[in-house]
Amino acid sequence: MIFLTLDAQQLHHLVIIDRVNLLSKQSILKYSWKSNRYNLYKFAHITDCHLGSWRNTKLRDLNLQAFEKSILISIKEQVDFILITGDFFDVNIPQLAPVKRAVEILKCARDSGIPIYMIYGSHDFNTANISMIDILHSAELFIKPTEFQFNNDSVILKFFVDKKTGAKITGISGRKIGLDKEFYEKLDKKRLESEDGFKIFLLHRGIQEIIPIDFQFKDSIPISLVPKGFDYYGGGHIHKRIEKKNDHGLIVYPGPLFGSTFQDLEETARGEKRGFYIISFDNQILDCKFIEINVAEILYKEISSEKWNSEKLEDEITKNISELQVKNKIVLIKVKGKLVGKRSNIDFGKFNLDISKRGALLSFINTYNLSSDETRAVVVRSDNKVDIESEIFRESIKNFHLESALSNKVKNQINSKLIGKAGQKISISLLDVLRNEKLENENTSTYDDRIFSYAKSIFDEEGYFYDN
């Protein structure tokens, strides 16, 4: 009789096997003494990092900390590869300091022998020029499994086979204002569905049928445009955690690691957990585990003015703030409703100062939803930044009037290029250009020339507004 002595790690593997009830599977029972593991694989799924977001340096650093923490946990968990499903940076040409930190973190994974598969998100994409994410890809810090070709007006996606696990990975990168929808509409789904093996599909798009009814999100596609038969669908773009099993397979949206807007921070304070997923598999999904990332506690308080005057509202804010335990927390105060009198009569800055003196990490007073006699309410129909921008442009374009002095040719060009959805498209592209911040050591003249060049390339792309 032969006795085997198992160490703690080996016993842990046996517990996993027993837990998932896979003792009969040959692939699991074949233990590799050389690698000290069973034939059980793992990958991490991270999305919507939005690195470089936040003008506030503390928030920007917390966002980077969240990403670093997710990578270090992935390394500790010995995942075989990492998936990142878009919006890695918040803008396509971010400041260099967060880029340097991001590169260092990515290299930690690469130096640990963990490949990263990344698709682009709408914030990564730049119609006018090369983006920072392109540079990182050229430096081989990650693999882009989105290669495709056209065949008789059909889009044929290619699979990238992970060397270690044999997993077959493909996907479609996200682009602003729904420019990627055409790829889904022309996608050769049958070719993808007929492929055998363990398959992963990556997308930076919402899927209409799995988005909660109470969650407003317009930028999505019907599930009929997504190929069936994949073991795992890794989603990005939706800043909410969604995990859904249906006829297609397991569809997972991890949501952002930290968040890039105050709306994200408010949702976190209300209980929305932030983090990423670690998935265990062999020839099928065995375990789907959410890993929470919490780099700072967030405290949120709403104060609603019911046609109060300035003195009444100021007293209510003072009372509510005095009752909060703010030490070492991010404090978000939203003041909304109707104020009788002038908002300028209230010194909101003193509340931030008081919260800071009591040891808060950061504090913000949001008064955007507080109307008064000196302001005019503007109705916005979504909490999503992209939807808000599109809605503002849509409403503004409705009120656009042509000057009578313009030639008929230019009028026709404006009507075809700047009215309706075409106008929304070019407006958002220009807004994307204007988001480019000044680079380190870049003088004002060079920065102005660069922004002008980006903007001009958008207009030149289809020959806009030339009267000859």
C-alpha cells in the first residue's frame, strides 16, 4: 500500500474538487505534480477602470489604488489570464502620471506570467488620432483579441487561443455613440457558434434584455445580435454589477473598480459593491466569484429643500452634517429641491471646511439639483454621462438656425452634417477632442496646435463646409 502526504495547498485543491462535485471528471483528477495543481484554470475579469479620471488628485489616486489592488489579488490567486473589457483610461490621451503608474501595474502581471486580454472602450477610442491605449498595445503590455475581417459585407471575428488554458477568446471593442453597433449587425454569428472548445466573448456594450428595468441605460443592443454558445460573456460599459445566466451562457458585467463620476460614488455609498470577478473553469464554468475592492468608505446624505428660505436650508444642512461620522471617509452631500430666495445667500464652502476639519478624507456639496428664483431648471433624462451629453446636443441642435447669408451649398452641407443624429455624432467627437488635457512639458502653443489638428481632422474626414 502506498501512502501519499498532501500539503495544505494540495488539500485545498481536493476541497475545491469535492465542493464542485467533479470527482468523476478525468480532467480534474489528473494531478500535475510538476505544476503542483490540478487541471483547473482561473481568469480575472476587470472593467471600466477609467484610470486618470478625477481632477481631484486624491480621488484619482484612489482609482489607481483600486486597479493595483485588483491586479495584485489576481497575481496572488494565480489566475491564468486577465480580461479587461474597455474604458481602461478615462480619456484617450490621459496625463502621463497615471499612465506611468498603469504601465507599472500591468508589468507586474506580465512579469508574473499572466497575459492580459483587453478590448477598447468608448473612452479609449479616438477617431482623430492614435490613443494612449494603442501605445500600450504596441508595447505588448496586453493582447487585443478583436481581430476581424470583412467577407461579402459580413464581419468575421477571429479567435485568440490562450496558450496555457486553450480558452478561445474574441470580442468587439466599444466605440462612442454606437459606432460599434454596425459590427454586431453584420457579425457572422454562425461561424462563431460552430467553434468548439471553451469560448469567451468580450463586449463593451449593454445588452437590453439583462439590464434592470430601473437602471436607465440607452447605449445597448438586443441579445439577438450577440452570438450564442459561448461559455462566458465578459461585459463592460455598464457601471453596475450584473450577473446573468441564460440560454446564451453566463453574462457578467463587473461594473467599475472605483468609479469615474459622482453618480458612481453615490451608488457605492448606497450599497453598490465595486470590484471584479475571478472565474474558475476547465471545459466549463465551475465557479464565478465576485471580489470586492474597497479603497475608501463613502458616506452619502441627501437634503431636500421644500421651498425653504436660505436661513432654513442653511440650518438643515448644518444639523445634518453635525450628525455624520465623517472621519476618514469620502463625504457626499446632495442638496436638492426648491429654494425660496437666492442660492448665493448660502456659503456652501463653509460646510466643506467643517467636514474637512472633522477628519474627512474628502467632501463634496452637490447643489446641481437645487433650483431657486435665480436659476432655471434643466431636465436631464438619464444618469449616464454619455446619454446626458447626447441629450444636451440633441436638444440644442433642435434650436439651431442657419444664417440667411450662407450659400445654398454650405446650407445643404450643414443640414446633412450638423442636423439630427449626424450633428450629435460630430458634436460628441469634438467634445472628445476637447477633453484632451495638456501633456506634461507641452507649451500652450503646441497644445493649441494639437487640439486644432484633432478637430480639423474630424471636419476633414468627409469634407465639411467647403464652398468651392
